[in-house]
Amino acid sequence: MTINEAEPQPQADPVVTTGPGILLREAREAKGWTQAEVARRLNLRLAVIEAIDNDHDKAGVALTFLRGYVKAYAKVVGVPEAQVLSAFDSMSGHQPESDAPMKSFSKKTRQQASDKWLKRISWLVFLGLLVSLVYWWWQDGGAQQMGRGLPPESEQTMASEPLVADSEAPALLPTPREDVGELVPLAPASADSNIVPNEQSNGEAAPVAEPIPQPEPVPEPVVDPRLLTMSFSDDCWIKVTDSRGQVLSEGVKKAKQTLALAGEPPFRVILGVPTAARVEYMNQEVDLSSFSAGRAARLTIPKS
């Protein structure tokens, strides 16, 4: 009896799925970059780059985020993104989401933008109508107010009375008097003397000369030795102390600022920028020309 041994059937080779790690690793090494260099460029942890190079889908991040990191990795090292993402999806069993939700979202976004433009146009039309209504009301109300400016009597009088030309107007000039005699000149009278009208030769009183008012004397300004006045044309740090040691003012004063300080003289004054300050004492300006610009000025007012 012959036993026919069955020939062994060739077994199919197992399908080996190649992940994106080898593609990315070879591209990275071709550029001469280390894993730390890629992690720094992508602002990722080194463990994530190591997991991608070794085709580990467990890198401490969600699968969706890991897929995005793989895409960014491929873009940095210059590998086609579609090839790397296809290898990643085959290895992890990830199914790419369809574009329908994105299209729907884009359509919704466009619809919202269109609605916003319609709302804006509606508001502009409404504001235009409102402005036109206010302008019409203002014009109509102003015309009525102008119409009410003159009373009815004045309008009737102006309408009924005809205008008279200058040539037809009656002469209103006074007629000269023939009985007026020669006027006697008046002697100049002082303000303190009594004015007595002179009698003319024909018995009529002569015109009376009015006294000339004398200007009132201008009072002299009061000088206060306890008062120190300061004004500034620019920012300036100051410190003013009186003879009792009391600080009357200290700090930065602004341009166009004026101070009136009262204390017991003499005053000790420190000016950070002497060219920006104007100091007056006893209604006289204090000479600051001896102090050079760029250095603080220290002086005593009045000088002992």
C-alpha cells in the first residue's frame, strides 16, 4: 500500500504593516538631526518623538493628537504627509474623518457671516432713516420759529407803510435862530472850582463846561516778605525749605505750573533744572543765570 504524502501547502506570508516611524527616522537622520532637535523644533516632549520613531501609538497623548504630531514631524523633515498619515492609519487602525462635517461647518460659517452683513445693512438703513427724520423735523421746526420771530402787528406795519425816498423826505434840519447873540468864551475851570454859567449879552445863559475827571491813583502792589513765587517752563524737581526747617514744597513740578509758597525767610531752594524755573521774591525776579544747565542749583533767598 502506497501512502501518498500530502505536499505541504505554502503558507501566505503575514502582512507586515510598516508604520511611519522608519520613514520619519530615515528622513531625520538624513538631515543630521537628533530626536531632541526635532522635539525642539516642534515644541514637543522628547518622549513623543521617540514614540513616533519606534511606531508606538502609546505616547501619553490621544490618538488624534498623535496623528497631528506625526503630520507636523513629516512636514519638518520633508516627507510627504499623505504617505506618512497612510502608514500611521494602517498601523493604528485610525479611520480619517470625512469632510462632510467640515463642509457643513463652513457652510454654517458662511451663513452666519451673511446674516451679520444683513444685520449691519439693516442697522445702517435704520440709522439713515432716523437721521433724515431728525433733520426734517429740525428744518421744519426752524422754519416755523423764524416765521414766529416778528409779531403780526410789525408785519402789517411794514407791509402797509410805503418807503419814502430821500429826495421826497421832509427836511428835518433845525432852522437857524436870528436872535442868538455873540457867545462869550468861557475861562477854563479847574475840577475843584464851582462852575457858574455866564450870562450872554442878550440875557441867555452860556453853555456850562463839565469838569474833567481825574484818574484815580493806581495802588502799589503789596510786598510780602513771607511770599516766594515760582513758575516753570519745563519739568523740574524742587525742594523749598524756610528758616524754621519746614519743607514748603518738594517734588517734580510740571511745565506751566505756578507755585506761591508762604513761610519764614530766608528760604533754602534746590532746583534740579534751574533753566526751567523762574523765581520771584519781593516782586523781583531772582537771577539764576549763574547756574549752569545740567547741574542742580542751591541758593538762599534772600541772600544773607
